[in-house]
Amino acid sequence: MRRKLNIELFRFNKETDYLPYYQKHTLDYSEDETFNDLLNKMNDIEPFGFDENCNLKVNELYINANEYISTVVDRCGSNIQINPISEFRATKDLQIDRSDFIEKLSLLGEYITAEENIRYRKSTELAYYASNTLNYNRDYIGDHVLIIAADLIEKRFELKKEILEKVINTDNGIWYHTSIANRVLDKKLEEKIQKVIY
């Protein structure tokens, strides 16, 4: 069975636009369609900037484009607004400049290999940008660093004190963490962060 979805799609090109705006679409979708399918349908109507399998924000929920539309509609309703995972860092529509996210990974860079760094970039990006703390403190170390810290402590417990000293920073550290449990679908992300906090 096909259902209707009312969409407002974020549009912005940092080279030509002063302010972002929203393009409206009303499209049908089926139970087995993902946001990748939806983005491609809208791109066929009018091309815009996005990457296949990108992370994005739908209403106040941070998801990967592989997520089923029906899963998100069940939680957010059929009127949705699609934004990049960071409007502040948008370069072209849903594409963003990730240099802040990547730079903050270096805090624990000495403890992870190049391969692990690449893996963590893929697996922790949603957690980083879903943090509401970034709206108030852009220098915050990031929830992705806390997730990596939790993994490292679990694998190499002897490094716990050393790693905690890196993330306990009175200006921008762990004490600025705000829960992402209601901002992402994967509850395990917040659970992992809580292991470092407590």
C-alpha cells in the first residue's frame, strides 16, 4: 500500500545563497522504501546536493538515509522536514563540511589505528551531530569522542584513567554532554556514552 508524504527539503548553496530555504514536495512511498529512495525521487524532479547513504535530520530525528521511511513516519508523522545533519555546516543542500567532526577525533587519535579512525567516522557521525550541546558550545569535544572512549576503555581497561583525563575537560568536555536518546533511533549510542560518564 502506498502512502503520501509531505516534505520540506532544505536547500542552500554557500556559494550563491545568503539564507537557506525549503522546497516542498508531496510524494508517495511504500513500506519497503528508504530515505535513499526518497532523496533520489526528489533529485529526479529537481537535482540537489546529497550523498547516497548520507546522514540527515528529519524533523528532530537524526538518521541514516538507509532507514525505512515508514519507521520515521511512525515516529514523526507524515509531514516531514529534511535537513542536513548540521545546518550550520551546510555547503550544498544536504552536504556539509565535516572538518569539525574529523578534527575532534584527533583527541583520541593516538589510541586508534588509521583503519579504526575510518570506521569510527562512519559509525559515530550521527552521535556527534545529534548532540544538542553543539547548538550552545561548538567547541564541545563531541559525543563521538565519548563513544570511542567507551570502546577503548572496554578493550584496554588499563588506559581508563589516561583516556578519562582527555575527555574530562572543564571547558568543553564530558560534563557538557546532553542525552541523544530521543534524537537518534539507535539507543545503544547513548548507553555507550553513559558507560564513560558513570
